Amino acid sequence: MHYDVNPRQPLLEFLTEKELDEIHYATLEVLERVGANVYHPEARELLYSAGARIEDDLRVRIPPYLVEKTLQLAPKRVTLANRLGERTIFLEGAKICFGTGSDLPNTIDHETGQRRKSLLKDVENGALVCDYLDNIDFIMSYAIPSDIHPIMQELYDFYAMMKNSVKPMFLVLPSGRRDMLEYMYEMAVAVAGTRENLEANPFFAIYAEPAGALKHGEGLESVLFCAEHRIPITYPAMIFAGANAPVTMAGAVTMCNAATLVGLVIHQLKNPGAPFIYGGGLVSCLDMKHAIWSYGAPEFTVAGAIMAQLSRRYGLSTWSTGGVTDSKAIDEQAAIEGTNSLLMSALGGGNVIHDVGYLESGMAGSLTFLVMMDEAIALVKRILRSSRVDRETLAVDLIAEVGPDGSFLTKPHTLQHFKQEFWSPRLIDRSNYERWVKQGSLTLQARAQAKVRKILSSHQPVPLPEETLKELERIMHSAERNVLPRAKG
């Protein structure tokens, strides 16, 4: 983290403690009275053995005491290291980290400005740009590489991310395939050196989703695998208020909470104390006019803040979202929605704020927009930073010395403190008109685009050792030989 944590964080709370209790107890009632369809046999057996009731082979009704018990087992602190084994992310209290997202089918090309299908090169470029940016703390794959076979995409993504960045990462495995999880784990061990090193300082976590708030299938394979190997995982449901959940804020949040707690119960039954990140921050409205899940809706950011409040009630770290927009272009709407979502998620108390750089309601990404949002994150961090209040900063003696008609500009106190007190932007322009014209009259988008080009042409990440690269390639070739023929057959 590159800023001082404000001890008063989080600052934004929409519900009272009593209202949070009501959502919690409503969630317990839903899980006991309605239950959830659990399509994974091992997960059903874990729940049944712990006291849950199973009806019609799939419907599992989870008693309140089991939820309360597993909430106590989950760790209150989750850490992630970089691929060098150095711990850099500490998910606890009010600490915040920012990162990109995954699975973007389209990319706004940083050279042409045109929308096109994403490629593996976009995953590589995304990791490289994130490795350079100061305010991006973790990376995700950014793109779905259309030039790679769907079964192999996750392995190629993982390889590209590790090769182009040292930063911690969140991996996604939409298929939930156990064999691919095993290959990914084998690659991670090759980088960490040993299984013990990886467990002590995991440099990646897994992002998985249920099929619905009360439908849990392939995503549970990742939940159980991560619990077994003590790899951190987050398990949020994507809630469309008015479609797969009630249209009311309280009802939609209750459904999201229920989904996450089903995952947490199964996860902790598999391996008590394994690291779990509460899956908040994915509740938004189904826009009834345009039939999209809106990233720019105010309800999205309010729901994220409420989910963060719930996670604090449980003492867990929170998954959240920011730096996102419904805009199809890098325009004024993108800047407004992207910055607003970052600030709201941070003020709401999200610990892991992902999807930075998303356009088009999550259907496209842009490295230019990502660089713009990196600047917005720096601004948000300054807003969140503590302000020291003591005799030195109050400066009463200095005020008395300067008097009503004096200037503070030349005083040593000003020289001593102004760099710490004032945020200095790197991308946002504050020059006068004449200087701006002399420098080319560049817009923010043009400056960000130029920065992307400079990063891609000059930045060199810490390389993986040659023997490690060879081992990673061996594992990937093994997966292609063993998995691809079965997939094509």
C-alpha cells in the first residue's frame, strides 16, 4: 500500500447495525427455509455430515448454527505475496488494494482506438502495464484470448501474467475443471519452489462464482480445491436485482449474502481456517430499458458499500469493484463513472477493488482507460489519507509569526510539508493554457495513450528464471497433450 490508512476508515455506511442484523437473519432464514441447489457431490456430503438437510437429492437446507459456526472459523486476515515470495497485500481492517479484472471478450486497441476481439497479446500487455503502474496492486487476466483454445485459455493467461509481472494475481477458471486447477497449481509450485513456499506465501488467489445465488455447481470445484491447498479464494454471486434476485436493495443484498455464505460454509467444512475473501460488491440492477447489468448505476456502488458493511460485521475482508463504466468509449461518461465507482468502493470499505479499466458493462477493456484510472486511484488514495492534527500541523505559532498581511510561501514550514500535504498528479494537466497548447494541446486520453505506448516499449519486468520458464512450458505442453484431445473428442 502506498498511502497511510485513515483510522476512521471506512467512512461510508448506508445501514444501521440493526438493519445489518435484519439482513443477516433474513439470510439465515433463506438458507434454512429455501436452501440452495448444490450440484457438487462432495460439497453436499460435507454439508449433510455437518447437519444440513438434503431434499430431492440436490436441495440443501443449511441450519443457522452451521453458518454461524463456520463464520467463526474463517480467518480475519488474508495475505498475498508477489511471485518473488514477498508479501505485498494484507487484507485486514481498512486496508485497500486495487487491480484489474478478467474475461474481457473485446479490447479497445491502444494504437488504433478500434474495438476488436481480445488476444493473448492483450493479456501480456495488460500484465506488463499493470506491473509498471504504481497504484495497481494485483492483476487479473484482463482479456479472454480468442486466439487460444477455450480449454487452454486459463493456463496461457497464467503463464502470460507470471512472465510479464511480479504482482499478486487473481485467477479465474470459469469451467471449474479439476484437471486445469491441478495444472495451474503445478505451475504455481514451479514458480514458488515448493508447495510449502506456496502455502506460506501464495502469490495468487482464485475468483469463482456460483451459477446463481441459490445454485452452486462448477464453481464449488475451485472452492474445495482452494480450501484443500489453502489458496485464498473469493466466491461472489453476480446479482441482477429484478431478475435473479428481488428488485429491492435489501432483497438483492440478502441473496448475494446467501450465495457467499453457502460457499464459505462448504469451504470451511473442507478445511477450517483456510483463507476466504467475502464475495461482496457484485450486486447491481438489471437495466429494464437496455437489459444490461449496469456498472455505472448508483445502486451498484451503494450495494457494494452495504456488502462491505456486512463483511465487517463478519470480520472478513471484502471483494469489491471500481474503475468501471457502462460507456462504450473512453469519454466523459467513462471518466465520471470510473472515478465515482473507485471513490465509492474505497469509502465504502472494500478491501479488494477489482475490474479497474472495464468499459461497456464489462464487455471490453482498454489499457488507455486503465492508465487513466490508475491516476484516479492516486487521487482517491489522497482523499482517504489521514490528516495529522498536532501542534506542528496546526501551525499556530507560524500563523502568529506571519500575521494578517504576511505570506507563508517562503517559510521553511511550507517547504518542509507541501510535498506531503499536496497531491501531485502525473497524468492530469494543471498547466496554464499557453503551456498546454505549446505541449500539443493533448487531452487526458491522448496523454494516457502515450503513456501506454511508453510502458509497452520500455518497461522490463523482473524475469522468471530460465529453468522455471522451461518447466512452465513443459507443464502447459503436458496439459495440451492430455486435455485437448479429450475436449475435442
